[in-house]
Amino acid sequence: MAAKPPLEHNNNNDNSNNTRYLKSNGCLSNVHDNCYFAGYLNMEERAQSTWALYFSKFIDAYEALGIPIWGLTVQNEPLSTTCDWPSMFYTAQGQSHFLANHLGPLMRERHPGLKLMIHDDQTIHLMSFAGQILQDPEAAQYVDGVAYHWYSALEATFENSPAHRPFPFVPEEVGGGAYVAEIWSQLRQQEQPGQGEKFMLMTEACNGYVLGTEWVGPRPGDWGYGYAYSHDILWQLRNGAAGWTDWNLFLDAKGGPNLAGNFVDAPILVDGPDVFHKSPSFFHLAHFSTYVLPGSRRVNIKLQCGAKKQEYCQAVAFVAPDGGYAVVVITNDEITVGPIAGVGGDEPICFGSVCFPRMGGLLAPALAKGQGASLTWTIRCGTRSLSGSIPWKAIQTVIIPCS
């Protein structure tokens, strides 16, 4: 799958607060009664066509100002809400109906080059939500891509596993990254000649989001936050994602501003009118954004690594647009942030009123751990080969000519 150009899409459509009368909760009072924060899209056809027309007028207004819209999602996190900011629920059937009968036809008529994405929620729901929409041919014909978020991986700890419950007494599931490859395979089977490639796109990620734990807000200089990014990017791209999007390129030193006090981390923190700090996550992102150029294609490449477990030998490779060389990003580290991390400490991990001792070493999968020492590697690409080593707690980008 070709990498998409950065900063060319409008992700996380949250226009749902401006037309509250279109929601099924029927609330017409103020924000304290959750008019803006809850409810489903009204299933009446007139309401749905009005909501689709709102999308079109939104796009027209931006384009009138010289701002083209590359693509949009049907709804940001249609399965999730904290009741702290504007949102709107969809069932898979509801989003499928709206897309097939209203939003899809209108976008193809008035904005034929725009990319339409479904889901835009956690990976744990990819099979039950996105997969179900893709099984409806009337809706699937309008799907250009499937958008998803990284949060259920818990700071990239479970970025490549099926959905599961890490704690026996907590109903919430984590993981789901393994479904990215499955949904991408389903998408590719639906591609039609002349309609372009369909794609998977990771549309939202940030560190410091784990409400109710110590992992909230900015942590300037935290290397672990940087590695959580590169580790997740590596595996999402290996599984077929066409790109990976940070939620906030920069925030203030508090991790805002935010209308609901949802303060998180960012690659750049602005601390005053002329002071800013580049976080480790900024430089981890640069290994991909600087060298993996738009139009690059992920490829399987032979990489031998002296790790005692194959899971510790982690890399992803791309062929450049001109085909003249390959870019290989290699990591040698472990996840040390997030509630599952085995970083020691005496305080338990608490989810609401339920607390557990720190068991990161037992709960984290092998992909979240590492060798704990430097690794040697050999890359073979065509008739070329290159050897080197990577220290522990490091990330490398290797550029190798290929025949």
C-alpha cells in the first residue's frame, strides 16, 4: 500500500454538536443534559439526508477559502464516549445505512475525489464494526478506507494482538492490532479497476491519555513515549496501514488547550511565545516521516537478527518511489510506559475502584519486550546486503541500494 502524503486529510469529524436536533435522543435543552455529548443519528431519512448535506456544505466552505479536503471519516469514535466532549454513536448497521443511502451518494456526486473512511474507532472493534459494514455491498462501494485509533493498544503494548482481556475482573478489552491485516485483506478484495487503492489509516494517537492512571498528560523528555510511537508505527505499517497520524503535532506545556481538560502529550510542547521543546516522540516520528517518502511501498525484506527471540528482531521496510533503494527502520527497545509496563514501583495499577499489583512482565506480550542488549543485523535486498548493529534502547533507519 502506498504511503499517503502527510497533513492532507481532515480526520475526526466532530460536527455532531451543531445539529443536535438530528439526534435520536431528542434533547433540545442545554449541554448539561448531554444534548451534545450523546445520542445516535436519527434514522428518519429526512434527518439523514440533512446530515449528509451538512458534510457537503462543510467541505464547500473550506474549499471556498482555498483549503481542499482530502478525506473524512463518517464519525469520530462512533462506539466511544466519555460524555465530556461532543460525540455521536452509530451501530454498524446505522453507519452502513447512512453511508449507503445518503453520505456516499452525495459525496460521489458533489465531491468525487474525496476519500471516505469508516470506523475511526479502536482496533478491538475492527471486525465487529468495520468488517460488518464492508459486508454490505451497498455501503462498501463508497468506502475508500478504514480509519482506526491506537488507544486500545495501551501505549503500543498490545499493538499486534487480537482483542482480549488482560485482567480477569475488568471487562474492557485491549489489543486488536492483529485485525488491521484482516480488514486490509477484506478491503483489497473489494478494489475495482479505475477506482484506486483502498487503504487502512491510523488516524489518531497520542501518549498520556490513560485516564485514571499515572500515564496522563505530558512527560517532557520521556524516551518511552517516543518508543511507544515508533513501535506502534512499525507494526501498523507492517500490517498494512498506509499511514499513521499523531493527534496533536504540538500542544502547550500543560498538554492543551482542550475543552474538556483532556490534557495529553505531544511531539512538540510550546512553553511560552518563543520557547518550545521537541520530545523524543518527535524524533521517533522523524525516522518515518523523513525517509519514508510519499509513494513509498512497504515490502518484505530479508533481515537476519541475532536476537534470542524472533519477536525481538523488529523492523519494517519500504521501497522508495523511484525503486532505487530501500528504507529499513529497525528498533531495539521495550515498552516502558502505560499501565501494563513492567517498570517496577510499589503503587498498584488502578482502573476505577479495581486495583492490581504491577505485573507488566507477565502481562505484556513478547513484542512489547526486548533483548536488553545490542543486536547485530544483516539486510538483504536484491543482490545487495548490508550488516550492522543496533544498541539497546535505540532506533535506526538504514538506506540500502537495491537492484
